[in-house]
Amino acid sequence: MEIWTPKIGELGKLRKETKEIFSKIGTEKSRQRLVYELLNSLKSRDWNRFKFLVVKNVNSVVTNEEIGSKAKEYSDFLGNLLDKYETEEENFEKIAYAVIIGIIAAGEEKVIMDEGRESKSEVVEDE
């Protein structure tokens, strides 16, 4: 039986696209809270919660003129990766950590780009 595993190029692309999308979502503090929630869902192996939080936040910018089409492409790419590799727990963890690292990097870039001014839109949290 052949085991499929995400390729390094796919994970790199996922980190890069996550960074690009999440740099337009929320403030540094709200992204930190999101990373905390994502890490908790990963630790407890709650894959559905992890996917829910990511999709909910990406959906919040789908109608944004500046980033909306890129957000749709990102959703498709992430969905394809999950469909292809999610069956193995180790694969899901690799994908999840690529997303988390991308979100962390988005926060660092935003602070540098905006010289401390943060976006007014908030990360969408579970209600």
C-alpha cells in the first residue's frame, strides 16, 4: 500500500498563500488568538474544529475586492490538499502546521509593513 504525503513544495506554497491571505485578516492580537485556538484543536486532534476556524476566517474576506479572488483560490488549494492527504494523521499535522506558520508570518509582516498600525477587521472567532 502506497502512503501519500504532502510534498515540500505544496507545504511551502500553502505557508506562502496562508501568509498572504491572513495578512489581510484581523489584527496581530486576533491572529495570535486564532493561532492559539488552532494549536489547541491540533493538540486535541479535533480536525473538524481546525478546518472550521480556518474556513470561517478565510470566508470573512471572500467578498473583499482586494483579496477575495485569492481567498477563493486559497480555499480550493487547501481543500484539495486535505482531500488528497487528510487520511493520515501525520499528513494533517503537516498541513495544519503549514497553515499556523503562515498565519504567524502574516502577523509579523503586517506589523513591519504598517509600522505598528493594524487592520480594523477582526479575525472571526467561534461564537
